[in-house]
Amino acid sequence: MKSICFELLKTSVAVSAIFVGGVALASAVTSPATVRTGPGSRWPVIAEIPAGADVEVLSCGQGWKRAWCRVQYGATTGFVKAGTLAPSGSSDVVIAPVVTTDLANLRRGPGPKWAAIGVIPPSAEVNLLYCSHAWHGDWCKVSYEGMTGFVHGSLLQRQGAMFPL
């Protein structure tokens, strides 16, 4: 079943998707995927799975549910956003780490008017704490090398993810 779902994920990907053969993580970088009881953000949260963790994909939805996959991680079975999953090896699927897509200013608050407290280089792994979608844009709170601040959401992606974050 795992390989069938993996093939389903591979065929659902746009031609421009990037596949990563493996994931190397620092132990402090978790950027977890939220596990829910159903395929949607209104379903209750039952667990979190850290980035780099190997999961078994049981199924992925069709139509509007396509953005969600039912996974098993240890004794936990639930739904995660498809955008958190990335292939690893021939048939494994992992929770993809979060990386910067370009040079990113780490700011004290969620907006361009907040002072920069650091700069994060392109392709750097960050620990994604949460994202806020508001009138002033999508800003995400991240930690990077001992600093915690905000980065614009457009500068973050799950490395090798099958679908957008």
C-alpha cells in the first residue's frame, strides 16, 4: 500500500517538483507536521510528527481532499497536509524539513516594518513554529541558530515536498 500511495503522490506532482533523496536534520530542527483526525484544518489535532520522520502513507484524498493524506506514524494514524510530505529513497515518505527559498530577513515581529534581528541564507533549515495569515501578509515564526523571529511565508518551503506548504 505504501508504494501505491507513493506512486499516487509522484503522479500528482507538477513537472517542476524537486525530489530529494535523503534528509539530514539537526536535532533541534523539528518543523512538525500536524496530525488531525480528519482531512481538514477544522478537525482536532491528535499529534505532531517531526520533520525527517518516516511515515507510512495509507491514502491521499481526491478532489478537494487531495491536499490531505492519511498517514501512520508509530501507533498514531491520522491526516496531514500533503504539502508536508516528501519522497525519500525508493519508496519511503518523510515529513519534509522547512527551508528558506532565498535570503530571508529574520524580524522581531510579523511585518516589514519590524527590525531585522538576523539574516537567514537560502536553503537553510529552520524550525517552523507557526504561520499567521492576516491582512499584512503571511508571516511565520521560526527559530534559526538560536534566534527566534518572523520570516515572510513566501520565503519558506518544505524541502522536496510534493505540494506547496
